[in-house]
Amino acid sequence: MLTLTAREKACEHLDKACHGEACPLAAGFYDRLPVARSAAAERGWLDRAGLRAVALEHQVCPYYLGQEMSRWADVVVADVNYYFDLHAQLYALTLQQQWQVGILVDEAHNLVERGRGMYTATLDHAAFRRLVPQLPAPLKRPLARVATAWQELAEQLDDAYGERDYRVLEHLPGKLIAALQQAVSRIVEYQSEQPIALDGELQRFSFEAQHLCRVAETFGSHSLCDLTRQPPRGRQRRAGATLTLRNVMPAPFLAARFTAAHGGTLFSATLSPQGYFRDLLGVPDSAPWLALGSPFAAGQLEVSIATRLSTRYAHRAASLDPLVARIAARFHQRRGNYLAFFSSFAYLEQVAERLAQRHPEVVQWRQAARMDDAARASFLARFESGGAGVGFAVLGGIFGEGIDLPGERLIGAFVATLGLPQVNPVNEQMRERLQTLLGSGYDYAYFYPGMQKVVQAAGRVIRTASDRGVIELLDDRFAQPRARALLPAWWPEPRLD
Ligand code: SF4
């Protein structure tokens, strides 16, 4: 068994580049690899710690030893990108070695967004313009062609759309893509002639441009090509434009990965509705869909829906007092730890502030927009058995799924809003394209992803067969039959109040 870990987490020398002149674990890697590989194979159980121990004993890079061992392992535990990504190593090996693989995908509901991300490519114009003055001489000309084609495109955006910041192109920008392809070949050639690694910024641009060129080769109705205006910075007189090839429906790509596997199972507590996931994930029509009974009983949970409360954007200001009144009433009715979820940090802050003013006796702590591992751990550590307070978090964020707070550590959750993605030009384009492709634009772009976040967040409350808890769904729209149809079947009938 082998666990593959991302480079940022497996690397022993994060401040160094991955080549023999910079990193001692890369120098002589291939000389020491055969012995390290035998030792790893003998060990058999190569979780992160085990792999690291073997690697350090033999003075080779743990990250690259993991990549090597994936050829020899019977079971590989890894992020989905190792098999589903456009450049996935495990998929390439499956084809090359004619492996018969079985794939198990946990938390498969996330594969829709992850899949979109894998087949989306973005090039940041501002980063490119910062790079240009520092280019080595042999790369100046090929990258100048990229700069010209890109600037022309940015100016077209200005001419055609005036002050609008976003535009969808009907066709790929052929001139820019051709210039990028040439530039990438020249960078690769240049790199092979250099004894030392490329500068970090240039390396990043090269990877991103290569990815964009590959995504461009597969461009089709499953994706959008768009430009987003970037304001001029510093001494620049003209605005720039970020180019994105944006995947809307990853199904055609993921379907090829399922076909290459001998078999597989996708599982999750929130794979509903079935049609949405089948359509977007490209699951074969012949694949059976099983709904397994929950290990939890309806008696463990109390669910209520606030039918006289609207958290629609236009009603946000009016919702603050009723929201804090419900949170405080529940807290005083049964003291303990609760999570309160909101669709955005702005809304979260408004409600948390109002609760602090009206009910300073209710202890609270809040998720911040950027939290490192220590900050996350300290947020979760507040949920102590026997403690009492309200943790504020955002729907779909780091505390909205994948965390376990069993028993008295968490006795209830408040979920305000349906978790609908923000209405903005990109999401509107996604909605239109999904309507055209699948006839279900609003539900696929907004409603189902929103309700999925709600059910995941509410799912933090009951984690074991002995847990007891409450869920308050704070919006009148939760009472609509189509929303209630997406709530877990094992939940008790919600109380409407
Ligand atoms: S070779 Fe390995 S240890 Fe060295 S910098 Fe690269 S990832 Fe880190």
C-alpha cells in the first residue's frame, strides 16, 4: 500500500529547487534509487511516515520515491488528480502498462468541481507582464509575440465591451494560442540547454501555458473561453485581460477515465440527485446506483425550518435580528457547542456582530478568510466536550465538510441561506451553457450545488450512533418540496415554524 502526498507536504527542502545542484535529496537520486526502492518494497506499508522513513534512510527525495513506487504498489491512496487530471500519472501508467485498475472515489460529490478545475486553464496577464522585462535574451522574441497577441485581445475587450469586465469569446483566440505554443516549445528547448533550473516565475508561466495549450486542444461545448479585464498597474497605461478556458461539464473527460478502469465505485453521503451527478461526472449509464441505509436513526435528530425568515440578498439586513434571536434562543434552551453556517464571510460577519451586540453572553468564534493549519486547529479546538458557544463558518468552506466533532463536542447547527453560488457573470455563463447542454441550467449551476453544501454542513451534527442534536434550516425556501426532497432520507420530518 502506498500513500501519495503532494509535493508541498512531502518535500524536505521547500526552499530549494528539484535538481541535483540545489537539493541534496535530488543529487544522485537515480544512483541510490534501486536500493531505496527495494527497501520500500520490502516494507510494504508505505503510508506517508513509512515512505519518508525509507527515503531519508537512503537519502532520496520522499516525493519522487513515492512517484517511483506507484509503479510497484498494489493499492495506491491518493488525491483524485493522480488518476483524473489531464496529466495524471496513474492514468498514464494504467494505459501504458495495461493495468486492470479498480477505482474507489471517496467524497465523490466533490468530483464535479475538482473535475472542472482539472480541465480549466487560466493565464494571468499581470503575472506575464511582470515576467517580460526579466526574460533571458533567447526567450525575448517568442514571448514578445505572446505579449502582442495578448494585448490585442485585451484591447478588443475594451473596444467591444467598454466598461464591462468580463466577456465570453465564441472561438479560441487562435493567434494567442499559436504564439503560446511556440513560446512553450522555445522555453522547453531553452531549459534543456541550461545547467540550472528556470527562474520560478518563468517556470510557473511555462507550466500554465503548457496546460492551457493542452486544454485548448480539447476545447468544445463542455467549456467556455473567457476574458476578464485586469486594471492597469504601476506605470502600465493599458488594461490587461486574464484568459480562461473554463470547463463547465467535466463528464466527457472523466468518462474516459472510468472506461479505462476495470471497475470502480464512487461514494458519498450527498450524491443526490442522481441525474445531476450522472450527467456531470460521466458515469456510465450501465453503472448501478445504490442508496444505502444510514447508520443513524431519525430519533437522534431534531430538524426545524424557519418558514417566516428570508435570507435572500435583498432581505439580509432585515434577517439579522430574527437570525440572532433564533440562535440565542436555541443556545439558551440547551447550552452546548453549535456551528452557524452562512453563504459568505460578509453575511457571517454581520450576523456574528449582531449576536455579539444583542447577546454578549453567547460565546462565539469565527472562521476567517485565510486560515493556516494552526488557525484551523484552534477553531476546532474550541469545540470541547462540555463547552458552550457558537462557531461561525461559511457553507462550502473548510468547516462545512470533512470534520468530525462527535458527542458533546457539537450538538447543533444553524444553516442560513441555501448555499447558492453568487450570481455573477461567470456563474451566469455556466447556467446558460448547462441549460443548453443538459436543459437544467439553474438547478445545475445554483440549486443543487447549494443544497449539497447545506446537507454537508448539517451532516457535521450527527457523527456516531449515540450522538443527539438539532439542525435549524433558516430560510423559508427550505420548506419547498424540491428543497425538502434533497434532504437526507433518514432525517425526521422537519418542524415548520
Ligand atoms: S527533490 Fe524532493 S526534497 Fe528536494 S526540493 Fe524537490 S521535492 Fe523537495
